[in-house]
Amino acid sequence: MKIIFTEDDDETANIATKWMLFHSIPFIRVNTHDEVDFKALTINNQNSFNLKLNNIPEFNISQSESCSQKIWFRRGLLKITNNILDINSIPNLELNDNVIEALKSHSKSEFDSLAYGIYSLLNKENISTSNPIYYTANKIETLIIAKELGINIPNTIITTSKEELENFCNKNTLVITKGIQEICLIEYKNKTLATYTEEINSDFIKNLSCKFKPTLFQNKIEKKFEIRTFYINGKTYSMAIFSQSDKQTMLDFRRYNLNRPNRVVPYNIPDYLVKKISLLMNKLNINNGSIDLIYSENDEYILLEVNPVGQLGFLSMPNNYNIEEIIALNI
């Protein structure tokens, strides 16, 4: 039995579950908006556990040699419903607002601890294929580990200081800025606004306050092409994206040009880089996910970031990789 945690409209999970049906692989899919009625979590001295849910009888996960269930924590979090303190259930107690707030705060703390414990158990190597506690790989941690492994990365600074940024720009001719962690999407006046990678200039710096919110800056790397790689259990599936041929996508290929899509082709990254990526993913405790790289004009591979929950269709389908089937057969 395969158990999938994801979002309602996750196209990657949709395709993977179709492959499971094709291969007659039994599975349970739990979406973000599906209510999960927690029943019991038991732990014993034999280093094993058992997790049960009331409203999904088939969901009965055990850490044991006989357990055949595997989990794919694709996206989202469990919506555990029975976590609210019922004040009326407390007899013979006069409750003022302070007491009620204290009890609610304690109840939430207890629930948060339970939820974290459940996510930790689901993240055990023998039953999980992604990291349910951390929705994405931390960009700072990724860059530090990559550098330690000898993988090239952009020169990077995260700062709140205009002076520090000016010093960084003096050492790096061209500089870009991007999110420390994730892209921000905002629905505004029937449009979707997004925080893409942007190049900064002297006017931008001049108009900054002396101190600003923590912001990430990197040296801009002139590239021949970008590479999107999907990694799963030591194997990689890559494509080259010729985003530099279009002004709209030159800095960030996610600024998709639907009228003139970037050319993409299957690509094999060198074996030494595959080995280093495997080490990186192991250290990040992620056994499947997407990696973004740049192949520079100096013929160097530069790692940008790791995304364990990115969409895979634009890599899988054009290159005939059938990655969703590979996931279905390997979780």
C-alpha cells in the first residue's frame, strides 16, 4: 500500500496516481483539504511505532519489518481535525478570559508537538520519500553543504545593510536578488504577482535605506543554458533550458513566454556531478526532488537551489522521461 500526502490540484501527483492505477499498485491519497481524524500513536521499547486514523481505516502505519506501506509526502500538511480544546468539557471551573486563553494556548502547543512528532515519524527513511517537516530545502543550508562538497555556487550575501551590499557589489560586477527561500505569489486585481529573480543596479542601491529587511543577493552568472534535474534514489533525469535566448526568460526561466517557449532538450550531467548531488541530497535528507543549475559561459556547473516539491511535467513530458511513472514504481 502506498500512501500519498499532497494538494488537491497537484498535477504531478495526479499523473503518478494514474500510473499506479495502470500498474495495479494500491494507494491512498490524502489531500491538504481532507480532514484527518487522529486516533492513536503508540511507541514501544522495540524502537517501533504504530499510527492510526479514525476516518481512514486503511491508514495504519507501523515501523516494522512486516510493514509494506510506503509514504510519499509530496506536498502540503496533514489537516488534523480533533485538535481543539472543548472548554465546556471542563466541569466545575469558573473560567475568565485569561484562563481560557492560557488553556487554548497550551492545547495548541500540545497539538503542535503531536503534529511535529507525526511528521518526524513519517520522515523515517524506511517509510517516507520526502520531508514533511520542511516544505522546501533551506536555501542557505543547501548552498553551505554544496560548497563543502565541492559543488560550485554563486557568491552570496544575505544582508540588512546598504554598506554591506555596496561592498559586495564592488567585488561582483553584476548582482541579482531573489528570495531567501520561496517565490511569493500574490493575487491582485485579477492578476498574479510574483517575486522573480531581478538584476540590481546603482540606482536601486542608491534608493535603498541604510537598513532594510534581510535580503539575498548573488553575483549574476552569465550562462550558456540552465539545467533542471530531477533526482530520485541516486539517479538523475536532466534537461537543458535555453532561457538566455529570450529577454523575458534570460534572468529567470519561470517568466514563461507562452508565445515562444524556451527550447529544451534532454541532457546528461557528468557522473562526478551526479555523485556530488547524491551526497548533497543525502545530507539534506531528501531522496527525491528537483535541482536547478546553470552551465556558465566559463563551462562550469553552478548549483542554484534544490526544490523537493516542484512540478515535474515540463521536465518529464517533453523529454519522454515518464518521471511520474518512475516515482509510482519507486515509492
